[in-house]
Amino acid sequence: MTNQANQGDLEIDPSLLKAFLNELHSQYKPLREGAVANYIPELAKVNPDLFSICIVTVDGQVYKVGDYEQLFTIQSISKVFAYGLALEDHGLDYVLTRVGVEPTGDAFNAIILDEQSKRPYNPMVNAGAIATTSLIKGSGPTERLNRMLDMFRGYIGRDVFVDILAFTSERSTGHRNRAMAHLMLNFGMIDRNIEEALDLYFQQCAVMVNCQDLAVMAATLANKGVNPITNKQAVDKRYIKDILSVMYTCGMYNFAGEWAYKIGLPAKSGICGGIIAVVPHKMGIGVFSPLLDVRGNSVRGVKVCEELSQRLGLHLFECQGKGENKQSDYKENAENY
Ligand code: DON
């Protein structure tokens, strides 16, 4: 446990924060709304009861509850980090010529492309993510995969690997993504071998993580690209604002507007049931619960983030001053836990 002076300006008593996470976990554990993803056969096997919440602060304090060691495939949350790697490989100006930053208001797997600007709309939807992954540098598929895995290792702070069953399961059933890649090839939006680009995209989606990893990755983005546990730079800090901006506007797909309005944090979900949310300069939040709503976002994950944001006063545009913000409500409520 740490003292408040080490918590940056979070100003929450660590024992109260731990109690709050426990309370949220008990509150939402009985919730059975939603369904697990089943369009990738391997994912349909997940236990729907799994549920964990983890917070990692920028000074490396870890708060966790539930099944936080359970491994699962990162899925769309990988898109955030692949985008960071593409930015490092090519710089913002070039990447912007290949992938836009416009929210679609459509589902993550919508087959829509911006034919005017000859780009997919943004790097968080599948089409844009496939185009982004096709930009990753390397002399061949093996080097590109190794660079991708090294990038994840930096954010996570330990060795990572691809779940071969999830990868091959998606590779043999990902006809919709394959169709998008062909369309983008047709429009000149991708100029590489699309089978190789798709393989790398399916592999990045099949990287195994746990809930604590998600929080560490989010905290790394909150901490100017430095992993707060290893203190190593995982991504060039000049790209943090670009990554967080696109997470804020596009990370939750056709729920992105309501998410920004109510929760007010850069975030990304995946059909694994994971959500990451970034509180810049303060902390990273990871939630894992595989029951999804119709937009592909974790039902419990959205509810937990909403409560965390409201009761800790984390919304980026929160205007209330210190002492009168939601954290004081939280402290009062926390006394009753
Ligand atoms: O492209 C796909 O279908 C998956 N590998 C990832 C999609 C995903 O996680 C969407 N998120 N809610």
C-alpha cells in the first residue's frame, strides 16, 4: 500500500480505492446481460463468468480484483498499440495519408471506406486496423511479427506470445476482414500482400494478455509512453496525444460518442471482453468480462468504467474544483463499504 503523496494528484486513499474496486466487482458480478463473441469459434469457448478489474497508477501502484491473472486474447485492443508502432515506423504525416481519424458511427466490422480520401476511416475499426498493420515495417512476415511482439513486450513488461488456436480460428473464418482487405487493395488503400497483412492482424489480435496487463498498458499510455512498472519507454512520447485522441473519438466504435460524453476517457474495447481506459498523467484502467453488448463492448466493463469515472471524478472535462468533485462523494460512500 502506498501513501497519498505517491499518488500524483489522484488523492484517493489506497485502501479506499481497493475497497471501491471490491465493491464494484461484487456489485456487477451477478450481472448476466450480454453474450460472448462467437463469430470466431475459439472465442465462443470462454467462461462468461470471468470478471476482473485492475488499476495501475503512473507511479506503479497496482489495484486488482477478480480473475486478473486469467489470460485471454487481446483482440481489438491491439489496434491502439499497432497504431503506435505504425506512427513510430512512418511518422504522423504519412500514416494520416493511409488511415484517417474520423469516427464512423458504425460497427467495428462495417464494410465502409472513405473513397474520397482513399483511406479507411480510422485505425480503431477493422478496416483501418488492417491498413495500419499493413504499414508495420520489416523484411518479411517473421520480422514484422517479431517487431509487433517486441512492441507488446514493452507495454506489458514481460514476454508475450500468440495463441495459435485463436489465430488459426480467426484466420480460417475471417472472411469479412478478408473481404475488406480485398476492397482496400482494389482502391489502392493497401499496397502490400494482403494475406501477409491479414495474418499479422490476426496474430496481433491473438496476443495473450490478462487484466493486469491491460491496466499496465493503459497506464503506460497515461505515463507518456513509459511503462510504470519497468520504467522503460514503450512508445515514443510524441505520439501519445495522437494515440489517445483516436482512442477518445473512435475507440468504442458506435458507442464512442456516448462513452466520451458519459465517461470522458480515451478507451478501447475488444471482443475478448476487455476494455482499457486511460486517465492521462494518473492511471490506466483494465476491465475484463466477456459478456458483450450488441456493439461488441463488455457490458460489465462499460458499467465499471462509468462508475469509476463518475465516482472518482475522472471525466477529462470535469470542471469541479478540488474538494467539491466526485471524489469527495466517493470518499463519503466509501466509508460505508
Ligand atoms: O477483427 C476481428 O474481428 C477481431 N479479431 C477483433 C475485433 C474486435 O475485437 C472488435 N471489438 N469489439
